[in-house]
Amino acid sequence: MTLFSKIEYTILTISGVTIASDRKGILQPLIDFIQEKVNDNQEIRLNFICTHNSRRSHLSQIWAQVMAYYFGIKNVASYSGGTEATALFPKVAKTLVQQGFKVQELSQGKNPIYSIAYSENEHPVIGFSKKYDAAFNPASAFAAILTCSQADGGCPFIVGAEARVPITYEDPKTYDDTPLQAEKYQERSLQIASEMYYVFSKIKIKNESK
């Protein structure tokens, strides 16, 4: 395990969080999708989708990738996208830095590209805003996880998705330019982290020695 130490500490702080029974029900279809892929030794492609691909979908993508690594679930590739492209909101990057990630801006402009690293030796997550069906994302055999109600309602059919899983979160954007902004971004990131922790903790890995 070579996660950055501060990320390990962040995971430790959320590992004891109790997931409410209604949220467990919402998360179960994602657990089922991942478990089926693990059982069949197939690639696990997760595309987290929100309206602008600027906040919740990125946090979900990143924490899913981290938790897959933390629990030793192989062949997981997490993606994110929006119904339109905007930009990864800078406060998201700052929140991730505070929680232990190493974030590097690879390009500037209206839609910057970020390298978001969680380990010295693992490929970083590449974060930037894009449509969910952009060439950067998988075209087939993926789970579409809807992280906001607008995207859930606005995308009745997602081409190439094997599963459609609504797991919606409140938008921290509500608190932009308020004294609560930093607190609410931290809170939302940790909520997502705790739920992705729960999801991947439920995955059973086959005993490869048999």
C-alpha cells in the first residue's frame, strides 16, 4: 500500500462512518455491478456523470479510484463527464490537496487539465471537464453513475452503459462565496469518500491461489 500518508489518514477518519440504510440501498446496484465484473474477471469501468462535470462527478471519480486501490480491487478505471463541459472548479482541487492528494495543473485556460495523484507509483487521475460521451471516456461496457438529479433527469438513455445507477449528492456550489464554502466542500468530499469506501469494502475478491 503506497497511498500518500495524508490520504491514508483521511480514509481512517471516514472508515468508521455509518452509512444510513436508505443510502446503502442506493449504493447496492453499484456494488452489484462491480462484484459481477470481479466475478467474471472483466474490466470495471465507472463513469460518474453530473451536469457540468465540475464538482461532484470529479470527487466521485477520484474517490472511487482511490478506494478500488485501497481495497485491492484490480482492473478499475474511473471516469467522469457532464451533460456539458465547463471546468473543474478550483475549490475541488484545493479540497483534494487538503485531504492528501498531490494536484498539478498540466494546462491552463478556460478548462484546465489537472494531474491528481494519490500514490507515488500509481497513474494519477486526469481531471478536466468533458461531456460524458467524450472520446476520453469509455464508449461501452461501463456503469453510468448519475451524481446529480439534473443529470439523472436529463439523461434518460446513455449510449453504451451496461448499468445506470443514480447516486446523487447535494451540490456544494450552493455555498460558493459564503463563509461556509471550505467546510461544505470538505464535507461533500468526505461524504463521497465514505460511500465509495463502503462500496468497495463490500466487494469480495476471488482467492487466486485456488
